[in-house]
Amino acid sequence: MDVRPVELDERVQLDFISNMIREYYPNVANVHVHIEKIKKNYRVHITLKTVAHYRCDRCLDEYDTEFSSEIEQHYHVGAGELLDEESIRISEDATEIDLDPVIAEMMLLNHPMKMLCKEDCKGLCPHCGVNLNYEACRCTDTPIDPRWEKLRGLIK
């Protein structure tokens, strides 16, 4: 019996991911699932694409950007040897596989550690707070660390 792979395309509301991450992904996600059956195993390849809403860590501007992630998860039906250590065991009477935990994990693992509106973001001036991407610094004199103030007197 030849079992063909199954392809699914869905638009998914990401309301099942943790609140901490959900704030960055308010938009519907396009999810493509490719499922292959191999004996008592299922190989599930998931591709997710959505638009993320971040706040730049340097300049604090909000911006939207494309977010995409892929993962391959293996499932084993019933007892017996697992395909690999990462496989998830499911019961023999299962009629569906809940992919929500896998999608939540891939969102969390691929969430950027540093969010930048652009690679060369100049950030904020640490003294006057102006966004250096849009205008020049308004500081008249660069403040000197008070620990070095006595050395300034030697220059004069």
C-alpha cells in the first residue's frame, strides 16, 4: 500500500503561544505542514510565516518585519523503538496530532534575542535622548565621567 505525503496549508491565530511571546506576533500566521508516514512513524515538517511586531532595542522605535521558521518533528505510534531521541510517542488510537506545542516551541526558539529596526541603527543619545537615526545630537558638551574630572584640570 503506497501512502502519499499529506500537505496542509492553514492560517492560524497564534493565541496558544505564551503571553510573553504573543505580544510580538499579533498577526495570523501562514502554516504549511508536510506529513509523511514511514512504518509506525510520522515525519512532520512545519513551515510558519507571519509578520512580527517588535520594538528596536537601540532606538525604541516600533517596526514590523517578516518572521519565518521551520521545524521537523518525528512522531512514533504506539510502543516500540523510537526513530530518534527527539521523537514524540503517540497512542495507537490517536486520530490527530496536536501541533500547537511544536509551533509554540519553534516560535520561542526562533524569537530574536536582539531586535533591531535595521542593522545599522544608531540608537539614542545616552545624554539628551534624541533618536540619532533622525536627527543629530543636541548635547552641547560631552559630559565627563566624574572620576576623571580632576585630570581635566591638568590640561588647562
